[in-house]
Amino acid sequence: MKKAERINDMILYLADKKSFNLKELMKRYAISKSTALRDVISLEEIGLPLYSELGRYGKYKILDTSIAVSNLFTEGEIYALYFALLTLNVYQSSPFNMETSTLELKFSKALPEKVKNDLLLMNKIITLEQTNHSNVSHYLKEIVQGTIQEKVYKLTYLKNQEKVSIIAQFIEISSKFGQWYAKIWNLEVQEMRVIRCDKIDFLVEEKAYPSLALKELLKRAEEFYQKEKLIPFTVTVDERGKDIFTKESYPSMKIEKQKDFYVIKGYYHKGEKEFITNYLLLFGKSILTLEPGQLKKAVLKKAEAVMECFKQL
């Protein structure tokens, strides 16, 4: 068990205890006395209020923090923070998976009884929409930290069933319908691309390349999109198509009502052709017109391929 995982488990283990000693930790985690002492120091550093008593193995008492927490935040602020925790739990993959579980436990243990009961009710009465994906993004935490710390990475990801290896810096990370996307700057070809985080199967820091300031990367990304030759498209859809667009759309698209139908306008670059083709297939019979012709042909070809698959069933 890694130290970070052990510390998080210790927080859960000690949640209902008023005291503990080093012997307990040594036995539970199969660690030495020196390691147990270092772990106790780590617990204190992250805010667990402890004071020690003398003894052969050392005894530690855990102070009650409910008074301090209730004075630090207003009741409304506590509800807002708890709601934020609930929204994070919606994601199957999150940069803060382990942290949210221990944070929620710490949060509830350090609150007055009335507020704690209200939060339990909030958990029961609020249901958030959840999009489950079988694909898990394993490197979200590293991506967030690496973006902030302006690290260069060597990464491998799957593109059209083939592994692609690049040297890149992360610029932004975003989520859409439960799926995580990363905007990266490829240092080898000096281009910006967006990749799905669950497609990354290898990630390691690459110190041989000088890193760029995040501010500079954001500027380059903006200029890159301005220079990139974007292909505009227009789709006319019916009422059902409008509902589909409302449920799933992207910043590069907008919809307008015209008489009894709706017009979706947007743009894509050539590397996103397959993505936009798959997206438009979601609309099915709701599409009334589609331009340009090359995109229409791509959608038709994709639809025919799907039909062939069903014929073979």
C-alpha cells in the first residue's frame, strides 16, 4: 500500500476513535515504528488534531473539531460545500477520488449533530444525473497537477485502435457528460489537440524537454484555433433534434429556431471529422438537411457501415 493510500485509510480507521497508539498502526498496516511515527506526523500536517501521551508505544488522543468547524463556516456555506461533494461523486473518474471519500467523512465527523442530520437528508432527497462510462481515466490527478506545475509528459494514447506516443504539455482539462477531455500542446510538432483522458494508457514526466509557461500555452492554443482552417457545418433538425442538442452539445455549436424547425451551426477542424460524424448520427431521423456535402457523405458512409453490422447479426 502506498503512503497516500495508507494515510487516507488511517483517517477512516481513526474516524470513530478518541485515541490510538503506534502499536495499533504497526499491526494494522504491517509497518515499522519509525514509519508509524512518520505517518502520525503526516496526519498532523493534514489537520488531524492530535496530542501525545508518554508510554512504551506512545498514545495519541484525537481532539474534537466540531466547534472549530462550525465557527469557521456558516450553515449555508456548509450545505454548499457538501453539495459540491455530491456533484463530484457523480463522476466515475475524478482527479480527487480518494480525497473526496475521506473529506466527506471528516466533514460529517466535525459537524454539529443538527447540521449532520440535515446533510444526511440532503443526500437522500437530491438525485444528480449520472453518466456511467466503462472507460476509466486513470491519470486525471496527474494531469491536473502537471498542468498547474507546467510539467512536460511523455504519454501514449489510443487513436483509432493504434497507440500514439507524443511529448506534450497539458493546457486544460474539461468534462462533458461524464467523459473527461484534455487539451494538450504537442511539443514535437508545435500543435494543439484535444484527446480523451480515458484513452491515455501511459504517462510519465519527461524532463529532457523545457516546459512552457501555462500563460504562454493558453495564448498559443487560442492563436492556434484562430489560424487552424475550420470547416463550418449547418444542420436543420426537428423538435426531437432540438431536445437531443439540449442534452448533448459542444462550445463550437449553437442552435437557432427558424419557423417550425431548428438550425444547428458549428465548426470543426479536419482532425475532428470522425468525432463530428459520430455526433450527428445521434440525431437519426431528426436531421432534415445537412451541409457541407463532404460531411453529409461521411455521415451516410458511417450509417451504411452500422447497417451492415446489423445485417450480419
